[in-house]
Amino acid sequence: MNMAKASTREIDTSLRLCGILEDIERDQYPRDINGDFADTDPDTFDPDDGDHLRAFYDRIKGVLDKMPGGIGRVIWGFHTIMNNNIVDPDQDILSLHPRLSTGQLEHIITTCTDITKAHGFDVTHHRTQLCLMVTEIAEALEHVSSADESNTDDFARYIECLSQGFEHYRALLKGPHTDRSLRLSHAGLMEELADVVIRIASYVGGNGDTADFVKALHAKREGVLNV
């Protein structure tokens, strides 16, 4: 369901309505629909005075008449924001939800980093970690048919075979894994990893799979978190 967005005028008018209500809360005579006080207005509001009550009604009704349906769009719009992970629910002030304040990608990276730390995974084994990335691609290849082109299919089978062998080695490994690899060029490594992310993103988006990919990504993340 899509929620209509309140206009700037409707928000401004809602603030005037709020001002009138706050005047009454402070036992003050309500301001008019323009947010002003007339020189002839009493200082205090008397709820037992019929003229005061009439002025209160007229000013509230005057504000509402300036924005038919607007107050609903303002209130329900804020309700929608509060219930769609846009505002941080753990803060007493209006603050962006963590997944937005640091950016979607940064939030995913932070979450995955926390998961690996919680499970005691050592991601400082640089060459091993890159090999494991390759094994994930090899597993993805299992869900795609033959390209019917020898060079591509031979390369894919080569990757799958090597990846299966590496995974088998890791499954049989007894004791700690040794990996003394060093990052020779931080900038170069980051560039190539960025290329990997770009290829994945462009493949997913180009095939119209964005929604399904995001759903699978969240499911994977939640599954690991619940282990």
C-alpha cells in the first residue's frame, strides 16, 4: 500500500494546528489560523466561556479547512516512516535507522563483520578468503546450464572442480589452517573486490533479480544470525 506524501503547505498548516492546541494546553487563548494573536484576544482561555469555545472551534476548523485530508497525510506519513525501519527505534530523538545512516552497503558490511567475529572466523587469511569467494561462485555455477560453448564451459568446469577439491580439503582439515599470505597492494585489492561487487550487482539488476537477490541476502544474513 502506498501512502500519499503530505505537501509542504499541509505540514506548515499542521504546525499551526499544533500551535493552537498547545495554546489551549497552556491555558492561553488560541492563536488564529495564520498563527497570529489579535490585539483584542484575551490573554487566557476560559473553557466555561461560550465565546472562547466558539473562537477555539472556529480557529481549529479554519485550519482544517485549509488542508482537507492534510492532517491525516501528515500523521499517517509519520506513522509509516516510524514503522518501516527509517527511524532508529532505539533512540529517543529522531535519528536515521542504522541501515540508512551509514548507507545500505556499509550496514551490510558491518553486520557481516559482526557475524564473523561472533563465530570466531578468521578473515585475515587473505588468500584463503579470496579462494572461498571463488567457491561461492562455483556453487552458483551449479544452478546455471551449459553455455554450449567449449571455452566457457571448460573454464566453468575447471573452477567447479578446483573449488570442490578445496572445500574437500577444508572439510578434512585437522587442526588450525595455515595461511601466511600478505596483502601486497591494498589499493589494488580493494579495486578488484569492488569489481566483484559491481559484476554481481550488474548481473542481478540486469536480469531483473534485484528484489529476489535482496530477499535472499537478508535471509542469508538472518539465517547466520540465528545459528
